[in-house]
Amino acid sequence: MSRQPVEIAGRRLSLSNLEKELYPAAGFTKAHVLEYYRRIAGFILPHLKERALTLKRYPDGVERGFFFEKRCPPHHPPWVDTAEVRGDDGERLTACLVNDQQTLIWVANLACLELHVPLARVVSPGTPDAVVFDLDPGEGADILACARVALILRELLSRLRLESLVKSSGQKGLHVFVPLNRREATFEDTRIFSKAVAVIMQKHYPELVTAKMAREQRQGRVFINWSQNDASKTMICVYSLRAREKPFVSAPLAWRELEKLAGEGDPAKFHLGPAAVVQRAETLGDLFGEMLVKEQKLPHI
């Protein structure tokens, strides 16, 4: 195993197997993965901070097997921040917190390509910072259908005086977020709200939308997965890589940009790679920045 020592923010790390192709079809190596996360660190870290990380590791690349780790690996450096959280079975476990660049690089060096985090921070585990609408196209639908649903959803939320943001999932769908940041809504509140909105959308656009989880109900429709609003669920973090054939990113999109993409009708244009995402972030800033500061109150519907 080849190793290369580096120093980041005064911390020494030993990086391994930099030449290994983690995305073989794209010739994208671990060194490329580490360089992407180094360059995007200033934009992704605020969205990871104080959130219990679920690692999704691909030690032999995206064409081989993977495994999830909710527990922070026992061999983690002493400078990695951790927190005690409750697992799905109610058991207490120690989770990693990616609060700084050196931890981000350490995690990426474990071949953790995808960074999954809950909607709540560890200091307030029962209080989500946002509502999420996970738009998942069923068989016969695509990301263009998701874009149409997202734009309708934005209008509906706007009528409720709620601002929203959108990002690509990095796979085949889109994620619409409603920032809250008021430390008052519970996951029960956000789940009830998101399900009610999904049902309203299904009622008015039955040929386009379904709020039902059954696979057979998704044929040719976009499933609005309201169940993601749960303390036990995680979402792919904005700016995280996805483990597909090519290294696409779960990238934030401006609403005007989504309108343009929907009008152009080319699904491929929704998929952004690391170089494009870094360039956009350095030019446009964090298009998901409002997620961190915008305070909104859920209405009764």
C-alpha cells in the first residue's frame, strides 16, 4: 500500500493509494477525490458542521461493493470531533463530525465518496433545520419530470410564503429544501407538512406526481418522498460526490437555472462533475447558503 504524508491545518495525515481509480470508467482516482474535497471544503463544511456523518465507503471503487458506517471508525485521529448519538435501534453510538478540512480529507481518504447527514445537528437532534422534498422519478419518468415538479412545488411553497432551494441529487432526481432554522419545529411537524404538500400535489397533478411509496404507483410519475423528514433518515450533503459510473456531484442549482434546464430538455445537463461544481462555487458562491441562515415558520395546512 503506497502512502504519502501531508500536513493540513497543522495536522499530519497519511494518505494512501492515491493512484487507485475509484471511478474506473472516468479514470478518476483517489487523488482526484481528495483534490475535489480539498477545493470544495470551504463550501461543503458549513453544511456538514455538527451533523453526525454516515460514511458510505467504496474501498475498491464504485464498480465494487460498498458499506455504510454510522459509527466513527475506532482508529480515527484524536483531533476528529465526535458526538454521541442514538442509532436506529435506540443504541447509543459515537459518530464522526466533519467540522474542519483535515477531517474532511481524512474521511475522503477512507474512500468515503458519499457524505450523508441528518436534517438536524447533534446539539438539537429532535429539531430539523429544514423540510426536504426528495423527488424520485419512477420508471418511465426522468429528471426533466422532476424539474417540472420542483418548479410547481416552488410556486406552491411560495403561496405559503416559504422560500425554497433546489439541488440535484447527483443521481436521477432533485431535492427541494425549505430552510427553517428556528429550533421549534419537530420531525413530526415537518413530516406532516411534507406529506400534506405531497398529497396536494398528487391531487392536482395525478399524471405527474405520486405521494404513495408503492413502486407500482410510481410508473411514469415522480414520487415525492416526504418520509425523508425523519430523525433516523439522512440525506446526501450538498456538494458531496455520488458513487455513479462518473463522479457526479449533488450540486445546488439556482431556480432560474432550473427553469432554463427544464426548457432545454436535455437530462444530461443536470449532471455536474467536480471541476464544474468547484468553478461554479468559486464564481457564484454558495447557492445553498440560505439553508444555513434563512429562518422560516411552517404554516398550518
